[in-house]
Amino acid sequence: MVPVYLFVVAVIIFFLASAIKILKEYERGVIFRLGRVLGTPKGPGLILLIPVVDRMVKVSLRTVVLDIPPQDVITKDNVTIKVNAVVFFRVIDSLKAIIDVENYLYATSQLSQTTLRSVLGQAELDDLLSHREKINERLQEILDTHTESWGIKVSNVEVKNVDLPQEMQRAISRQAEAERERRAKIIGAEGEFQASTKLSEASEILSRNPMALQLRYLQTLIEISMEKNSTIVFPLPIDLVKMFMDKVKQ
């Protein structure tokens, strides 16, 4: 038989283990006494409970990172995609998080999934790819409104990956390539227009001053001669020849 004193020691240890609880800085304890909530949440630090009578539920106040699994979404322009996201939230009211909802983690996860499908289903694919910040803000606003009654604050929602069908990926790639070609042609046309404008202005200036045209002509010849050692035969401007002919006649 077990000695009586060992039984008594075991009972004392059990009662002490049930009566003494220690909560960390980021934890709060909601205490139920015979099924009723006992005041406000307790903690952090040492908490004394009445064994068998009291029951404490721990709640963490740290930010929870909730990963939303990939969801099948049909966008407003009838494109089927797979989207996953991540939700950042924290408990700000421990009492509501325990009393007003059965499992706040599971409830927040399910609400996040349905909200993600609903919001993205109202957006077009181009908006989803190019205006993701606005969609994130919209998701955060809706989730925060619904979880406020649970004592939960949703601080941020981020859409992580958007998986497109292969056909849509090829279509987007062709669209991007066509857009790049269009921009290249526009830039090339603008360059040609600017160059032609400058040449037109230069021709007007040279037409008003024939000597400037001759000097430009000679400068071009000098540049050509500096590039390669070769003999260049070029006609003399008639104005230069005429000047010497007039002197001979005199």
C-alpha cells in the first residue's frame, strides 16, 4: 500500500500546480469561476486560482501571422486565378476574443478566405496586378470591421502570389512585348522629328549665309581626312573659283 503521507504530498502538489499560474508579459488570462467570468483578464505575473472551482484560458496579445491558403477566384473579367495572402492581426480585448467567438483563430482564418474571394471577384485582372496596394487596403478595412466585435485588430493584409493560367501568361507576355515595341516606335519617331526640325533650322541659317556653308563644307572635309589616310578628290565651290577668275581678269 502507498503510505498516507505520499498520498497527502501528491494531493498538495496537485492543488498547488492547479492554483499557481504564471503569465508572461504578452499573455492575459480570462478566469472562469464556476462557469462565470471573474472580472477583467488577469496578468502578467503570478496568478492564484482556486483548484477545481477556477479555470483560466490564456490569450496571447502578440501579432499573429495568418497564412491564407490559395483560393480559386474568378475576377470581374472572367479570368480564373489562384491567390493566396497573409493577414497580420492581434487580440486587443482578451475577454471578447474568448467569450464572443468560439475560436478566434479559426474564425479569422475563415473570414479572411471568404473576404479574399469576394473582394478579388469584384476586381479586374489588370487592377489586381497593377493596383495591389488598394486591394490590400480594402481587404484590411473589411476584415478589421468584422473582427472588431471579437476584440481583434487586423493591422495589415498582403496578397502574396497570383497564379495565372498558362494561356493568360502568354497573352500578357505578348501584350507587354507589343507595348514595348509601340514605345520604341514612338521614341524613334520623336527622335526623327526632332532631328528633322534641327536640320531644317540649320539649313535656313546656312542659306542666309553662304560663307557659313562653305566653312561647314571645309570642316567636313577636314574631319574625313583625319579618319583615314587617303586621297580625296572634291569639287571646289564655284564661288571660290570665281573670286580668283575675277582677279586674273583685272
